[in-house]
Amino acid sequence: MSCAALMASGSLWRLCFGAPRPLSAYGRRISVRFCSSRMTLDNINRAAVDRIIRVDHAGEYGANRIYAGQMAVLGRTSVGPVIQKMWDQEKEHLKKFSELMVAFRVRPTVLMPFWNVVGFALGAGTALLGREGAMACTVAVEESIAHHYNNQIRTLMDEDPEKYKELLQVIKKFRDEELEHHDIGLEHDAELAPAYAVLKKAIQAGCSAAIYLSERF
Ligand SMILES: [Fe+2]
Ligand SMILES: [Fe+2]
């Protein structure tokens, strides 16, 4: 029987995730794609997977808010379509981690309302410095996120590369896309932003703090 047919019959769901529990309306709409993975709710390193999914969901949410803030200021300028394209990819990243949260029963960080405001303010604030300021923000944030994803890839590879194969594929794909965003920022004159080095360092210190807090709370 195919993976889809098994999932439809509910037997694969029970096999992978145990007896079905009531999900939210959103949860009922999603499809869990970890069909061939050896990952189940029982055999994973629960603490590590919890931490990874929670912080990545928070990070992608924050990235979405940053690009929303940038678009609010620069959406009608020549750089608007470039920012919109990166934002569209962040929406896909957030959607994926939202699905994984439901599938692996991970709660979001309690700091979501805070990241909502801080993310938008960071995006809009740097965009007010001009196109270069927005791109400097993109370079700083995307470099931090790519570094963070590389750390997670190392952790999962050390744990069990076969068991976490599909989660690793997701993280590696997103890491590559964050690096593309980083390069787009550089191509659009990020380094010409006022006080680029100081701005980048300050934003990256904020990213490190956000990662630390979102993993734990
Ligand atoms: Fe992302
Ligand atoms: Fe990104």
C-alpha cells in the first residue's frame, strides 16, 4: 500500500505518531510528509527536537515580521519585488515549521508576541535608513540564521543522520535559501548602509539572544 493510502487509512499515522488525538482546525488541514522517516514521537531525542522545532518556528516567524516591516517602508520602491520574493520564501519556511509543530506536538515559544513587535520594528527601522539599511539587516539576520541552522545540522548528524534524514533535508534546504537571501542583501549594497559594521554586529547580537530565549521559553 502506498504511503498516501496508508496515511489516508490512518494506519501509518498510528504507526508514526501513535493513537490520533484531536487537532485544531489548522492541524486537520496539514499533511505530515515524514512518511519514510524513522522519526516517530517515541524514538526521537524529544528535548533536542522540541528545541529545534520551537526555535526554528520562532526564527522563521521573526523573519516574516522583519520582511513585513521592510515592505511597509520600501514596498513601493524599486527594491520592493526583491524583498517580496524573499518574504514569500520565509512564508514557506514558517508554514513548514508550523506543520512540524503540530505533527511533533511542540509548543511555540511564549515569546511570539514579542517577536511579532520586535521583528516588524527591526525591519521597518532598518528600512527607514534606506534600501542599504534594509539589506544590511537582511545580511546580518540571514548570516545568523544560516549559522544557527548549520549548528542544528551538526547536532542531528551527531545524533542519527538516518533517523533525522527528512528533518535534515528541510533544515539544509532552508539554510541554503537563507544564504541566498544573505547574498541578495550584499548584491543590493548592504555594505553601503550607514555604520554597516556596527549595525550588523548589533543585529547579530540580538539574533543570538533571540535564539537563546526561543530555545528555552
Ligand atoms: Fe527562513
Ligand atoms: Fe531568509
